[in-house]
Amino acid sequence: MKKNLSTFVLSLLLTNLIYAQDPVFQGNPDRSFANARELAFNQERAKAQDTLRFILTKYPNYHDIRAFLASTYSWDKKYREARTEFDYVLRNAPKRKDTWVAAINNELWGNESQRALEKVNDALIHFENDEDLLYLKAKSLENNRREEDALLVLNDLTKQNPENQKVQDYIISLTHKISYNSVGISTSLNLYSDVFDPAQEYAVKIGRKTKYGSIIGRINVNDRFNKTGVQFEVDAYPKIAKGVYGYLNFGYSNTKLFPDYRHGGELHFSLPYSMDASFGYRALHFDTSTTLMYTGSLGLYKGNYYFYFRPYFTPKEGVGTSKSGTINIRKYKSDEDNYVGISFGMGYSPQINDFDPVLNQNIIIDLKSQSGGLSYFFTSKNKKHAWGTKFGITHRENSFRPDTYIWIYSFGLNYEVRFR
């Protein structure tokens, strides 16, 4: 009798322990769901997820709860866990458009562009020609590097609803992205307070974006000191790796207003905390001399602002090393082509300063100089046309009259048209 009673008590305790370890929700699912949503939106997602999973132990087909749980996983960048929950809901309730949209966005945020495209096509079986889903299809195609196909989808959407401004803005942005060709012209005028006559500079350029990077050809014309000279120049920006690209430059001229030839190279790196940096060199070659400059940059993005510093170090035998630099601040508007800029500079560098006629063969590198500038760059609404204006002022020591200074006032205009 006593043995049987002990066995019964032991069995009862074990049963209670098992149920205590694997509880099943017993409360009001709607009220608990509301509480979980409040927790999730108050940055307590871990607690919210515990509550949601607990409710699902009793109500596994409460699809609103499971879909919301999947969304919280997606917000936490747990894209695989989110996919599992979204797929469960969509298998059992494929007519839930909001769940399709959330599931597709989960794949896009997780950089699973092909999965996103497959999900969009599945969703369109149930919601044919739906605007929201077609928009996401265009996004998925773009992320799969099928920009032209994405543009076709967007153009069909505009026929379906010409008033959809979101689609119109996307078309503009995507067209700009795939406008791989550009042609531009620029002109600038330098006015001197003393000694020199006004000087004009002109340039014509043509550019092409490729999957390997951008390349730009340029013809520069200099009209100053009663002479006119031409320089041919090429810039390239090769892609090297994720977050790393290069800059290469080569120029040639047969006039004394430019170096006989020039070249340069630089490596640019993306850094953590919205920073970037670079290092490289520039070289100017004349008949009897060569000037080599070392340079680099350090930049920081802060909201719509970009701050960067670029120094130049120019060693010269018998003189030492000249140091100069500029600080630039830009405030961006809609994108990188629309901004207002301000700059400040100290020191003389032959890379960024104009040449005196007596300097073309023997550049003086330790001139005292201070400068400042303003710039404004903007585009047309469709991003096809881009304009730029610049104004600068420089207070610089005379190369042939030490301790005397001249003022230089610079005005510049740029125009560029982009096309596919």
C-alpha cells in the first residue's frame, strides 16, 4: 500500500514537472497580442517575441501573430527566422497581401535579391498587376542587376497609374543610375588684383560608367599671359573591391601653360563610422624638372553633411617640403549631385593653384597663400542635366616679390548632360 502510494506521488510530480517545462498559453490571445505589439514598438522586442511565441503554442494558425513575429525578426536582421515564419503563413493563407509585401522586403533587406524576385512572382499569381507588388518587383530586378528590366516594369506601372509619384521618382532615380554616358563643358575666369591680366580656362569632357568603374576623357584649354595652350587628360576610377576604388590620371601637353605631362594615382577606402580615407600622389613633369606631391584625404559623413580634409606634401631639393591643405564642407540635398559647398585652404600647391608664367619650369613651392571658396551644384528634376557654379578668392604671395601679395578672384561654371 505504502509502495503504491509512493509510486503514485512520484508519477504525479513528474507529470507536473513535464507540464511546467512545456507550458501552453491559456490567456486571451487578442489582449496578449496587443501587449506584445506595444512592447515591440517600445524597443522591447525580445519580450514581445517571447509573448508571441507563447501565444502560438495554443493558436499556431493565428496568422496575424505569426506574421508580426516574422516582422520583428526582420527588424532584428534575423532574416532566416523571419523567412520561416512568413513562409508558414503564406502556405496556409496566400491571400494575405501585406504578408507578401513584408516577406519580400525581408529578402531585399537580407540581400537575397533572387529570393525576393521569386516571392514577388508568386505573390503576383494571387494579386495580378498589383501596384505595390510590381514596385517591389522592380526593386528586386534592380538588385539583381537587371536595371533595364526594372525600368520596363516601372514604365508599365505609369501606364497603369500615371499619378503614382513614388513610381515617377523611382523612374528618375533608376534612369539616372543607368545613364552610363555623359558629356560636359566648363569654364572659369581668374581676375588678379595686380600684375597679371585676366586668365580663362575651358574644358570639354566625355565620360562613361562601366562595371569596372568610370573613365573620363578631357580636353583643357588655358588662355592666359597672352598665350593659349591645350592639354589632353584622362581620369579613371577603377573598382577594386567592396569599399575600395582607385583613381588614375594621365595628362599630356606641348605648351608651357601646362606640364609636359602629368600623372597620379590614389586609393580610396570606406571606413566604419561613416568615414572614408585615401592616399596617393600627383606628379608634374616639365622639360628640366619634376614636381612630385603626396596627398590623401580623410572624410566624415554626418547626416546631410560631408566634411573632408586633403593635404599636399611637396618635397623640393634644397628647399624642404611644402605643406598645404584644404578643408571642405558640403551639405547635400536630394543626392550626391545636389549640394552646397564651402572650402578653406592654407599654403601653396601646384596641383590646385594656377601657375605664374615664371613658374612653368621651376615651381616655387613655399609661397604663403590663403584661400576660400563657395560652390553650388544642382540637377534637373529628371537628373539628366547637371549644373555647377563656383566662386573662390585667394590671397597669395608674389613669386617674384617676396612678402608682397596679390588677390585672385575665381569664377566657374559647369554643365553636364547624361544619357544611356
